[in-house]
Amino acid sequence: MARKKALGRGLGALIPGGPLARDGTDETTAQNVREIEISRLSPNPYQPRKSFDGEGLKSLADSIREHGVVQPVLARRVDGRYEIVAGERRWRAAEMAGLEKIPVKVIEADDNTVMEISLVENLQREDLSPLEAAWGIEELISRFSLTQEQAAKRLGWSRVAVTNTLRLLQLPEAVLGMLHSGDLSEGHARVLLGLENDEDRLHLARLAAEKKLTVRELEYAVRRMNSGSQTGRTRNKAVPGLSEPARRFSERWGVSVRLSGKPSKLRVVLDGLNEQQTSELFRLLDDHGERLFPKK
């Protein structure tokens, strides 16, 4: 799923001094960027990223040797040293490149601001995995009591992208482990969200990993399992005009859809919605109520 990776407006607003320019420096105070010894900088204790890809760092170090550090590191002064707020990867690569000093923009920021900037910056990494993104968004929302809409604005993402990324965390821990290790792709994980219970999700996840099923093959297995689980009750096939749209909706958004009853009086069940999604759904239905439910 495509996610907007540009520097979010919210991140610029978080950094004291005003909005950021395209190169990541403050538009009005870029002249305040100073050269600081690498040895005087220390890692951010709130950095959610615990490991850095060695090959990626080496590649960045090679670029820095040739072009220098183009975007200043963001730091705050703590006990006579400079604690990195954003840009730890650049700092590490510059050290690897043998530089003695790098450009640093020093800001005033409390712990909460540093923590939020760190989380948002980490979530805008190009190499961020879907699961890392989900964990990061969950922490951002939980730690700062944000709604999904507010989190989306902080990140420069759409609200739908935030919602769909968070849905991955509804999968069982064992399935998340397979996603994290690379045994399953994000596409596989989203298909598994179309199943109603964790036991089925885990069963097909293990099968997909063991047999190296493609996403399309897993989609077929999920459809068969959902069809079999509906034995003894009215299936979606009983409403031929809606079964295909229901299937497409389920596979696209990872929401289990069940249809039953007569075409003139249907029962529709959506499994897997959280409170905010349900509230938003009711709001949309209410906005179109006159057209959908005309009074007789």
C-alpha cells in the first residue's frame, strides 16, 4: 500500500522555530545552523529505531564523503553535550565517513517534543516495514492521545493509510512474527484479515509460509475457508448481485463481510471494525441517509 513519505506538515510544526524548508532546515533561521564536532553529539534515548542497516549506512557514508552532509542534524543541548533529536542515521554515517564535524541545528525542546519528533521522523523512513509502521503509529497514538486523523496529519499520510496500517496489528502474534521475519508479505497479511478468527488466520499463514503461496493463491484459500465456514447458514452466494462487491470490499480493506436474508431484507455483518471506524461509518450513512433510506 502506498504511503506518503514526504516530510509531513505536522513534523515541521513540531520543531521549534517554525516550518521546515524542503532541505529540512528552518526557513527563517537556517543561518543558525552550526558545525559541531561529531564526538560532542550523542544518540537520542527516545529513538524508536534500534538497529541501522549496515549496507545502507555504508552507502550513505560514501555519499557524505563525496557531497558532505546536505541536511543538518537536529539536536538539543543537554548537560554540555548535544543530544540528537532527528538525523541519527546521518550522524552515524558521517562518523563512518571520517568527518570530524557536521552541520547541526540546535533547538529548544522538552522530552515530550523530542519523543514525538523521533516517532514521526522514524515513521517517514523509506525502508520502514509495514509492521514497524503499525507499531510506530500505535505508539504515537497511545503516547500522545491522538486520533487516527491527528496521527495522519502528523505523518503526512491519509487517514485511510493510517487505519489500514493499524489493522495489521489485529493479526495473531505468531502471524505478526512471520510478517516481521519476511516469511509473509504485507499482501499476505492483508488477505488474512479477511478471515473471521485467529485460528484460521494462523492456519493459513503457516500454510502460506510453508508452501510459499502467492498472494493470489492465498486469496483463493481464504475464499474457500470463508465459504466452508458458512455451512449451515445463508451464504453470500445467496445474494448473487452483492457477493462479488462484498468479496472485493473484504479483500481490499481486510474487513470480513457476511450477507444473509432475502434480497428485499438483507442482514449485513462487518467484522473487524474498531470504534472509530464504526463511528465514521455511521456518519457516512447519516450523510447519505435521505438517498439510501428515503421515507415512504
